Amino acid sequence: MSEYQYYEFQAIDRPLSDEEMEKLRCFSTRARISRTSFVNEYNWGDFKGDPDAWMEKYFDAFLYFANWGTHILKLRLPSRLLDPETAQQYCVGDSAFVRQKAGRVILSFVSDDEGGEWDDEEEPSSALFAVRAELARGDLRALYLGWLLCVQNREVDDEELEPPVPRGLGELSATAEALAEFLRIDRDLLDVAARSSPQLRKVEYHPKEVTEWVARLPAREKDEVIASLIVNGDHSAISALLLRFNRERSTGALMDQPPRRTVGALLQSAKACFEERSRLEADKRAKEKARREHEAALAREQHLDSLRGQESKLWARVESLISTKQPKDYDRTVQILLDLRDLDLHTRGGDFHRHLKALRQAHARKPSFLLRLEKAGL
């Protein structure tokens, strides 16, 4: 199998400068480079840059995809949008980890499945970058998915307690669902974790409420946001304001936190969930098999009923087909003989085996025909 690797970097909060684009071009003549992205695919060779260094200097998101089963997603957010200590509660292993650099938080999610089958039509989805926007709005479901991946890969002790369970695990957005699939989160483990997750609250923004809140902000803060947008194209300043607004208007958000479960309890529940689901699926398959067998038996009975009283004609048809010495006619002969055998069983006539013995003797020099009889149990 040929090698395939996909690299995609995205600049979201601010575009790349001409100088930065020139520096990136030195690493690849084939890459597609724009003000907001660097994309390259490799069927041989390898990437000459350092994804971690690039995330520190240039980009806000990174997606990696290889045909030997490695999936990587990296996201960079300003610390004012994602508290580093909060991120560290969830990113606790090699599958999900966090680091800080120059006032920014860089998250890494890594999934390896070397035993998985490669689908040539499978393509990486840049839609995963939308996870960053959800995190910037204070939606921590992606972080919890990263923690579940660490649990799934046994990177967390059984006695450890889970971090705070975010709302909406049982009703993932399309973006979070894509992340769970990309990271190959076990569905039973996710379903069990979601049992303690409160439902999402519908967020509505009323112009009057927002206007009054903005009016209370110090003029200096508002000036800094506007200047940052104009000079640097930094949209994270808007996200920070929105996040702050949501936090200040929400009261008692932690009052409905469910009891935190241990890793061991979650794994045991996920195992029980898997066993129950497997049992139900096995029951369903067994019932479906029984239904098909019953329908086949009825159809067989109807077919035999249509042949009753025509035994002599069928034996004559058998002799006629054998005389052609054609493989397809031999196959048709076997089918007729099976019908005759089953008719004989129903009528208890007992003549079938006598006729069959005579037929074998008469055509003893037709090994291909006799072999078909053996395979059919005749």
C-alpha cells in the first residue's frame, strides 16, 4: 500500500503576512498556500516543517491524516477564550494534551488505529476546525471528548474522577460528532458519559440586553477591540467579549453539576452497555434469521405442493436433461432431484432412493454429474 499523508494548517484570527507566506513557501514548492492556509499532501517524502512550531508562530488550527491510521487535530486559542487550567482538567494523557505559549493555549488530539482498514475514498474534513469556534464560545464538549479518548486508551487511572461534564453530550453538534468520529471515540463509552450530561440551554441574545451590557463596558476596552479588528484583523477579541457576556449573564451554572464518576465506573458501565447492545443485536439477528427460514419453508412447501402428482414427468425430465451432458443441465437436474426427494419424504412413497440408485448406475461414466450429486447430498 502506498503512503499517504495530509497536512492542513489554518490561520483564523489573523491572516498571514507576505513575509510569513514566503517563509512557508521555503518548506514546500507544491503546497497550496494562501493568506489563511497551508495545505499539502504527500504520497512519498515527508513534511519538512514542525507542526508544533508552526502552531506557535502562524496558525490557529492543524489537521493531519495518514493512511496508516494516525489522526491529529491541533487547535490554538487565546488564553482569554480558554482558561489553561480548565483545559488541563480534560487533556490528561498522550491522546489529548495541552501546552501554553505566549498567552495562547494549544490543544492536541491524537488518535492512532494501525489495525484499521484504509478507505481510499476517505478524506479529512476541514469542518473539524469549527471545533475551535465552539470552544471559543465556552462549549467544552470537545475537551470532554479528548478526556474520553485518554480514558479509552487507558491513559487515566481507574480511581481518577472525571472532570466536570459539559452540557449536551447526548446531543452533539455536527462538529462535535465529526470530532468524535475522527478520534474514534467508543460509542458505548460516549453514551454512558452522556447520561450525566444536562441538556443544552437555548441561548438567545436580545438586542436591548446586549446594548445595555456593552454600554457598561469601559470605553478603553471597546476602543481596544475595535482597534484590534482594524489593525490586526483579530476576531478573537469579539469572541472574548461574547464569552464574557455569556459568563456574566449566567448565574448558578454550576449548581446542576451531577456527581462525578470514576474512570473505572465509566469503563464498567461502557462494558455493560456493549454487552447489552450485543445481546439485543444478537436477538434481533436470530429473530430475523428465524423469520427468513420460516418464509423460506413456506415458499418451499408451496413449491412442492405445485409439483405433487407430477413425479413421473419429473423423472422423465431428469433423463432428458442428463442426456444433454451440459453442466447447466446437470445443475438443473440436481434441483429437480432435490424436489423429488422432498416430495418422497412428504408422501412416504419410498421410491425415490430406488430411482436414484438406478440413475447412478445408468450414468456411472459421467463423473461431473456424479460429483454434483455428492455435493448436493444425493
